[in-house]
Amino acid sequence: MSFLYQLLDPYFVGAVLTAVAAAATVFTLAQPFLEPDRLDARLKGVGKERDRIRVRERERMNQKASLRQEPKAYMKRVVDRLRLDNWLGTEDAKNKLMMAGYRGQQAEIAFLFFRLVMPIAFFVLAGFYLFVLEVLDQPAIIRFGLVVVATYLGIKAPELFLRNQTSKRQAVIQRNWPDTLDLLLICVESGMAIEAAFRRVGVEIANQCMMLAEEMALTTAELSYLTDRRVAYENLANRTGLESVKNVTTALIQAERYGTPVGQALRVLAQESRDQRMTEAEKKAAALPPKLTVPMILFFLPVLFVVILTPAMVQVFSMK
């Protein structure tokens, strides 16, 4: 009983609680000094992993995204022997090749080669199917007209391919351009020169968009060796063919000529690019209901009618 009374003694309980509180306080104060510095180790690990990723992506960009390739030997022989660049090559075709992402002599030679080969291939295939195999039981004049149409499609096939590639490339660049402007704005406001900012953004954006990384690398090179920096900015706008990129290059040209602040212009243009991207997304979302009307009528409504009417029809026929 004396032990129980001692446990219930207020002085004893207070002393025990005071000792527990003091021990907890000492443990709380000493715990940060006793535990190892895990945050520093984690930050070092993250930094090393980031460096490894950067090295890997740079190697991948150097291996897979080479901006200059050697032309095929047989294509070059055909183009040089027939002098296709004199009567098939135009300055507009070169601009279209650049906008589609094809640069260098290899791209020009391949384009000229296929502009010669595709009409011949379409003509031979159409004539073989229509006149030799006779897959269509039509008069000769109609089959000959179909052969002419196929030949015309062969003439336009390389241009259609370039147009398709250009639209895809512009869509990718337009989607990633606001992020590129944000990175460029951060670099410029941190005190970097415009060449260093382009180089840094090109390295950082490579993981997200290789096309923009290539354009940034080309612009950095042109800013380094061209005598007129305005030409480098104009080349960037011409290679992409986008109005948003042209607005940025115009702002950079004005900053070079008149000394206007680049940071404020980039901030405004970045916000406009983000707003434009959001507007495009809203347009696509608004266009979904009309596009879904026909599939719903053709596929969903018949299934609903079957599910709803089948039990009623089963009951009607069972009553009979």
C-alpha cells in the first residue's frame, strides 16, 4: 500500500513528469546533431543524376540529331548527271526543306531525286495495274486519264510530304515555345549574354524538344560567326515559319538596334505565347462536341436502343 501511496503522491508524479519533459527536451535538441545529414547526400545524388542525364542527352543529340549528313552516292550521281538542280531546284524548295527540318546538301539532293523518281514510279505502277492487270473494266481513255492523275500525284507527292512534315514540326515547336521563352527570360535576367542564353536554353530544352534544341544551337552558331546579328535572328524565324517566333526575333532585333530592354519584351511575349497555347487548347476542346455527334449517332445510340428495347421485346413475345 505504501508503494501505491508513493505512486499517487503529487510530488512524486510531478518529479516524474518533470524528468520526462527534461529528457524529451534534451532528446529533441540533440536529435538533429545525432542524425546523419541525409539531405546533403540526397542533393548530391540528385546533382550527380542530373549531370548523368545531361551527358546522356548530349550524346544522344550528337549521335541522332546530326545537322549535317552526307548525301547518298547514287542519288548524288543521278542529280549531278541529269543536272536536276538547274530545272527542279528552287529557292522556295530550299526554304520548305528548312522549315520541315531537313538541312544540308543531303536533303536537297534527296528532294530533287524523289521529285524525279516519284512521277515515273506512279506512272509505271498505274499503267501496270490499269493496262496490264486491267483491274478496272473501263474504256482506255478513262484508264489513261487515271494514269495522268497518278503521274500528277507523283509530282506533288514530295511537296505534300514536306508540307505534312512542316505542319507537324511547327505544331511541336509551337507547343514548346512558351517554355523556351521562360528559360530564355530567366537566363537573360540573370545577367547572361544573349549568345550564352541561347546556348544554355538549347541544352536544357533538349530533353523536352529536340527540334528547338537544334534551332537554338544553330542560332548560337550564327550569332558567333555572322557579322550582322540581325541575319541570325531572321534565319531563326525563317527556319520555323511561326509568327510567335518571328515576334521574338523582331523584339531581339529592336533590342540590338535601339538598346531597348530585352527582359520586359520576352516576359510579354512569353505570356502571349502561353495565352495562345491555351486558346488553341480551348478551340480543340470546343470542337469536340460537333466531332462526336456523328460517332455517337452511328455507334452509341443503336447500342442504347438495343439495350433498352430488348427486355421489353422479350416480355412482349413471352406474353404471346
